[in-house]
Amino acid sequence: MIPAELLVVFFGLLAAASWGAGDFSGGFASKKANVFSVVLIVQTVGVFLLVASAYLMGEEIPGINGIIWGAIAGIFIGIALLALYHGLSQGKMGFIAPISAVVAASVPVLYGAFYEGLPATHQIAGFVFALAAVWLIAGGNNEMGKIRFHDLKFPLIAGIGFGIFFISIDHVSETAVYWPLAVARAAAVLMVLGFIIFKGSMSVPSRNILPIIILAGVFDTGGNTFFALASRAGRLDIASITSSLYPAGTVLLAWLILKERMVIRQWAGVLFALIAIVLISA
């Protein structure tokens, strides 16, 4: 039988890989299309995929508790996405991305320490390496420049939103995965749609970009599903930390496909991520 710690890490890494590929696809599409339109389509694709998966798997609709936690997760992921993309559109990507990722990983760790107790010492060391890896990899080769207190607002909101999403998904029904995630995506769609209506910022992407956006939706949905499986398999903090390594996938795909240069600190981050995986799963 596979140890629970190893199973959590396995699903967590699959979530990280899927989210990383989704962020790469969505980021690439956002260079060619309206970013809010991209986010709306990505979330809508998720709703259809998750509802179809629930029917195909014969999954029963969970009780009201699972639906409520799914809706809460969707509201916070919607807030997080809006804050993240707004921050990226105004701030420094090398600062916004790592701050939001580190905060997103830290919130469930603090929650898990309070409700589940502290993990083993070597796993705590792995958490430290993982957080450092996220910062090094996502920080990349961008010049930070002078950071003002105002610059922290959007990455902190995004990170806290993602972190609460992790915690909320951990509370969904033990017998259902797809339905609560579908509810979460539907709530996120309403959040993003409301913001688009308020801002009046919406345009239809071109036909050559639409397949890339749909692909981003598929990968993002996969990341949500794998994280839900990881959080059900074991400790929430381990699932959150391993899943938060998703910037590595984005950066590596940019290196392989777009031939973007990786600097020494990013390679160091990849090494730190490997060390973290060994320590957390040991």
C-alpha cells in the first residue's frame, strides 16, 4: 500500500504540473487577448469539464455542506484571480508572482499547524525549501526595483484568496470531488463576470487564440482536481506546499517552448524544489 505522505506528494506534484501548464497557456493567451476574457473562458471551461466528469464517474451530488464549501472556494478563487491579474497588469511580475505563491502556500500551513498539529521536523525543513524554491523560480530575471507598501496589496489579496481556496476545498465532501469543484468554478465565473460587467472590459478572443485558452482551462481544471485528491489523501499543509510549486512548471515550459532564458537563481530554485520533494515525502 502506498504511504499517505507519498500519495499526497504525488497528487500535489500533479496539481503543480497541471497548474503550471495552465498558467503558461493562460499567460501566453493573455498577451494576445483581453486578460479578463481569458480568465472568464478558463473558468467556464472548468465548469463544463467538471460537470461532465461528475456524470461520467457517476458521482452523487454531495450534501449542502459540500456545496457551501465549494461555493466559498469559488468566491475566494475568483477574488484571488482578479487580484492577481490586476496586480500583474500594474506591477512587477517578478515580485507579484512569488509573493502571491508563497502566501498561498503559507496560509494552509498555518491552518494545518493549528488544527492538525506540526508535521515532522524534516517535513518542516522541506516546507522552507519549497517556499524558497517558489520565490527563486518565480522571481526569475526581473528587476524588482523599489518596492512600496502599496505594491503588496494585490499579491497579498491573491495569495490569501488562493490559500483560503486550498482550505475550503479540503472541507468538501469525502464522497465527492467533481461536483464541489464544479460549484466552485461556477461561483468563480459569477465573480469574474460581475467584475467584467462593472469594469466594462470584455472582448471576444480571436479564433487562433481560443484553443490555447481552452487548453489553459483544461490544465487549470486538472490542477484543481489533483489538489482536491491530494488534500483528501493526507495533510492539507503538505498538499498545499507541493501544489504551490506550480511556478516551476510555468518557467520550465517558457524555457522549453518560448526559449526564455533561465538565470542561475531559477536553476537554484529547481534544485530547492527537488530537495523539498524528498524531505516532504520522506
